[in-house]
Amino acid sequence: MTQDQLPQEFAPLNRIAIRAMLWLNGIAHIVIGLALATSVIMFTWLFFLDVRDAAYAHNLVHGFLHALGTLMLLWSISALISAEIRYLNGSKLLVETFVEVVLVLFLRKLIVMPVQDASPTVEEISIWVGGAFVLGLIYIMILWGQKQPQE
């Protein structure tokens, strides 16, 4: 049903409903922003705990890979915060942001795989590498498509 198909008597109620939804959407984005800010603090704290644990365990390679995995989570959160800031400033949400976040999470998985408790199988490694490759291609195509002249 389009806007023109609504009876004229519903116009005031329609305006109130739209205004209420805009307020709720604004509140939702404030909550999202606060949650993202909180996660930055938490992942930063977790990074320093990983570094400390690596120093005490005298296994710097293992600890470094864990800490790097935590930093990659922080990178993902940073990309989402940037997208949220752009959205709140009136820009559209860009699909490339979400592809970037998923790509970083795939790469994080590949980085922390060697230090997991259970050794990954060849199939598991292949799935994660293949997924990262496909996401990388999608990301490149999105960037290439944005550089093309618009008609």
C-alpha cells in the first residue's frame, strides 16, 4: 500500500507514527554507538591482558597471535564505529564496510588458527582461506565499481 492509497484521515496519525519511528531509530543508534564504544574499551583491555599473559607464559609467538586476533576484533569495531558516525552525519551505510568487517574476521580466524587448542583440519583451513579469498574479491569488485563513472 502506497502513501497515496491511505485515507486522508490517517495523515495526522501517519505523521505521528513516522516521527515516533524516527525517534526510536535515533535512540537505537545511540545505543549502538554506546555499545560499540564499550566494546572498544573491552577489546583494548583484552589486548593488554593477552600481552601480559604472553609475557608471563614465556611464549611470545602464541601470545602475539592471540593479541593480534584481539586487535583485529578492535579493527572490526572501529570500522563499524566509522560507519555509524557516517550514518549519523547523514550518509548511507556502505556495504563495503560490512564486507571489510567480515573479511577482517575471516583473516583473524586464519591468524589464530595455529594457536587453537585443537589443530584445524585441511578442510577447515581450506574453507576459511577460500572464504577470505572470495570476500577479498567481493571487496575489490565493490571498490572497482565505485570508481567507475556514474551514468
